[in-house]
Amino acid sequence: MLKNIKKNRFWLLKALETYSLALFFIIKRSTGIFDWAHSPLSVLDDPPFIFALACVGTIALVYALWDVQHLYYKQIMTGTLTFVWLVFFLSFLANDAFLNVYLSFPGIYSFFVLVGIVAEIKWE
């Protein structure tokens, strides 16, 4: 397993970053301090979407730990990760537009995660 972690450390980090995004929404919802009442984030911070984030993070974690090589697992994993981070990046951008903010920290963070995933897919 250590050999797989060393080989797939990029995907391990992306799995942990996806878990951190789910944790971000759990913390925001539990504290009641959120500023997206009328943006796409008001839908995406609901429990089913947080559960979907955890599922996508688990898919990436399984690939990173066990290096699954059959049934197009890597393509499914990279596709779901890219989709999730793209949706949340666009939602953070829409929320920033509603609040008249250029770019917030979550928007910048999701942008760099998305760029890293796309770069890894392209140049792997």
C-alpha cells in the first residue's frame, strides 16, 4: 500500500482536498454563518451534496491506496473529481458575483485544485 501511496500521492491529496471541501460545508452549515442565501451554494451545501462530495473523495482515496486498474476506474475517478470541483468553482464564482466580490478564498482554492486536476490528466 505504501508503494501505491507514493505512486498516487497526487490523487491522495485530491481525495483529502475533496473531504476538506465537504468539511468546509459541514462547518459552515453547523455554525449558521454563511452568506449565500440566494446563490447556487445554498443548494450545494445541503446534506445530499455533502454526502456526494464524501463519495467522490472516497472514490479517489480508494484509487490512491489500492491503485485499481480495471473497469475504467481511473477515468471515472478523474471525471467525477473534475466535475465536482468544476461545479463548486462555478458556484463560488456565482456567489462572489452576487456579493460583488472579485474572488473569495474558496473560489481561488477550488480554481487551483481544478487546474491541478486538469493539468495532471493532460500531462500524466
